[in-house]
Amino acid sequence: MSALSPAVVAAIDDLELSARRIVEGLRTGAHRSPFHGFTSEFRQHRPYRAGDDLKHLDWKLFGRSDRLYSRQFRETTNVSIMLVLDTSASMGFPQGPEQPSKLRYAVVVAAALAHLAITQGHAVGLMTTAAQSGAMLKARGGRPHLRSLLAALDGVTAAGRWDGARALSLGAQLLRRRGLMIVLSDFYDDEDAVQRELRHVAQHGHDVIAMQLLSAEERSLTGRASVEFEDLETGERRMADIHAIGPAYEQAVSDFVQRLHRSAIHAGVDHLLVPTEQPPETVLRDFLRRRSLAGASTGPRGVGRR
């Protein structure tokens, strides 16, 4: 079964059907779950024994007691996952029947991730722009919760600005223990504040993934020479010659993506550029393979990671 194109996926009105079709296409059932082993909970201290992994030594306790103790962890069998979704006006681009908007693409990806995670026994929550103007669901498991989450995703619209830092903070508060936060956004809004909050969430022990969605039209300007551009969040309009500004524009977009990538790497956050012209299944397959390999090679995320 070939991967469904973005336009076909967006045209399917039933979000649960879209998510199920994508998950079936991933064929991950026989493989190690990409969500297992990302979190561990501290259980107790015990005296250090020769051969113990030095990364588990509690140096603060050593400073107080002058004795070596190892920290012991209990690996969780399930993971709490928080989906943080940007619903700002810029996510409503592109507007047309040929391909889905970034928001609709993000909704489909989020729905597929939720479907996959919940059917594997994990808990999934949702945070959109802010508590007072969007969805705010605690991470839970089970089919009834999946239906509620899909209904909330299906009802989001692109409007206004994204208070990304607040959305990330609220999303982290809904994770009762160390968990996995997946942020789906173009990351246009308040770049510095959002990057600071991504770093803050990661420093609190959560595994954070920044999925940056950009369309082909945003990454490279094409078309006739003179075009009127409109800022979807402010309504400001401006005429420009694509031939004149094209090279500088593309360099600015590349610099923007690289800034986010470097900041994410420095903060211990995974950054993934998502071209929305690619089939969601293709993007998710690469993403899940990468996560599974990371989990297999590094062990439980969060243990001695930061």
C-alpha cells in the first residue's frame, strides 16, 4: 500500500480514518515501540559498589555525606506524551485545495501519533495555543480518550498569534512525571521566548521533540516576479519582486531553521524539519525509526542524560 499524499490525507474528512490508514502504513507492530524506555523514575539510593555505572553516582549526596551512593531507577512500562500544537494564523498557510495547510498536516500527524501511542498502551494529552482559547487535555490512555483527543484535534482552527512559551509551560504542567513532549509548529512566533521554554522543559527532565512544519512555498519563492505578500497574523500587506528578494529570502529561511536546530541541540531537544509536501507516513516512518534507534542505542532517555 503506497503512502497517501498530503492532499489525499487532508481530503479525508474522518480524522480517525486518516490516522488509522497512516499507522497501518507504518507497519510498526512487529518492532520495538519508539515510545518505550524514554522515561525512568528515581526509586532509591544504595551504597556504591565496584562496577556500578559512574553516571548514576549522586555527587550532591557525596558532598553532604562524604560517601558514595548510586541512584537506582525504575524504568516505566508506559510513557506520558503531550502533543503541543501551534494554532496560530500562520499555520493556516497554504490556503488551497492542492495541499493541506500546515495546521491540517500537523493535526493529521498528531492524530497518527496519538493513535499509535495509545494503541501501544501509552497516555497522550493535547495542548493547543492556550488554555483559555483551545484544547487542554491531560495525558490519558484508552479508546474513549483517543476519540476525545481526535475530536479536539479535528476542531482546531488557525487564528491569531501563538503564545508558544505559555503553551509549552502549560503542556509540561500536564505531564505528571517525566514524559515526552512533541511540539508541532512553524516556530515563527516569539522565537527567543519559545526557545527558552523548550530549553526549560528539557531541563526538567522531559524528552522534547520540536517538529518544525514548513511548506515548499515558504522555503523557496517561485512564481511571477511581482507578488503581494500578506502577514496572516497581522494583516500587513507588502508588494515585492520575487526575482529581487528570492536569494536573500531563502537564505533568511535557512538561517532561521538552523538557529532553531542549533538551539535545540544545545538544549538537548530533538529538532525535525517537516516539509509538508511529503506524505505524513513518510515523515513519521523516518521519525519513528530515528526514535527507535536512539532508544536502542542510548538506553532509557532521561537516565544520566542531562
